[in-house]
Amino acid sequence: MTSSELWSRATADRYDTEEAENSSAAALAPTLDFLAGLAGDGGALEFAIGTGRVGVPLRERGVPVAGIELSEHMAAVLRSKADEDTLPVTIGDMAKTVVPGEFALVYLVYNTISNLLTQDEQVECFRNAARHLRPGGRFVIELEVPPLRRLPPGQIAVPFDVSDRHLGFDTFDLVGQMLVSNHFTRDESTGQYRRGNSRHRYAWPAELDLMARIAGLELERRVADWDGSPFVQDSEKHISVWRKPA
């Protein structure tokens, strides 16, 4: 079993509602354009496909998509949108689970590689991506740049969202390279706040490049967002593309 925390039925049931803004056609269009362009006439494999926020509309674009998902509850929500013949999903660990076929594209979005809580597991994730790629295929990761520049000496917490509906802040263990993402979310029907948190291992782009080299992949491109904007020193996240040599 991976060190990733297993998402519960309750979390899966409310995930799409809470992510509605990030799941709109307008919000997803640059992501889908980017991924479909890389897939070309080949198939795509999504690690940690979840409820199909990206995988389902990418399949609707005409890209054959398969998925690996650790949480049966998240996969059950996806299954209400697309059947197994349309979008096959294997329940398992994205660092180890192998599915049939060879893919033009393997992708892992929305900071999800950080759900693997050890460096060894993150390296295995890269190796698993390489295992599934055809020669010339690409592995894509979307990941936040660790916001450590915001931490003054002695401070361990960084807020990332403060609104009437949601309060979110990350706390950091700088020695262990870990963070805990803390959330207080307001229930619209009751007005009460629900507390939740999740653990993550953060990694810098240069560390991911070394993981890619270990897996036999080469950095092809790094941008700041799905729209292709340049990655610069103040970028808050990156979209990185590594290629399996032909």
C-alpha cells in the first residue's frame, strides 16, 4: 500500500461540488488543449484519476483515456460519468500498479504526486510512468512550487485561501520536506465549518528532474501554467513535461 492517504466516501461524494469552479469548461480548456496536443493520435493514462475531473472531458475530446486510482470511492463517482468500456479505471497505487497497453501520454495533475509521502515512492511513480510510455511518449506533472519564500524566520504556516467559504493554510516541516494542508470549509446549508487536513511531500522542480533522469526520462518543457506562460522565479506552480527517448 502506498503512503498516500485514502480518500473516504464522504470526501468523494462532495469533491465535485467543492471543485466546481476548477471543473468548468472554461477553467479546464487550457488543460485539455495542452494534454490533447501531447497525446496526438495516441492514448493517455491518468495517474490518480479521481472522479474524472480531467479524464472524462479529455476522453470526450477524442483522446482514449485510462486511469489508475487508489480510492474506490473516487472511482465510483467517475463511474457514474463514464462506463468501463469508455474509460477503464484500475484500482491501485500510481507508483506500482501496471495496466495493459502503451501510451503516448501519462499525466498527473493538481499537485497529486505530493500525495506520495516518501522520495522513494515519488521516484517509483516516475519509473511507473516510464514503464507505460511508448518511445517518444511524455509524462506530465502539474505541481505547486513550495511557497517557502513566504516564511519569515520562525514561521511554519502559510495561508493560501481566505474567504467566507473557505480558510486554507499549509504548515511546513522543513527538515522532513513535508507539509500539512489544513482546510476549514463552510457548509452552505448549515453555516457550520468542517475541518480537514492532508499530508504531502513537497518537491522542487530540480528534484523532479533528477527523478525523471533516474527513470530514463528527459526534460522537454517547463511552463508556469497550462496556457504555456513562461516559468520564472516567481511562478507559483509549474507544468513539466518529460519525454521518453525514442
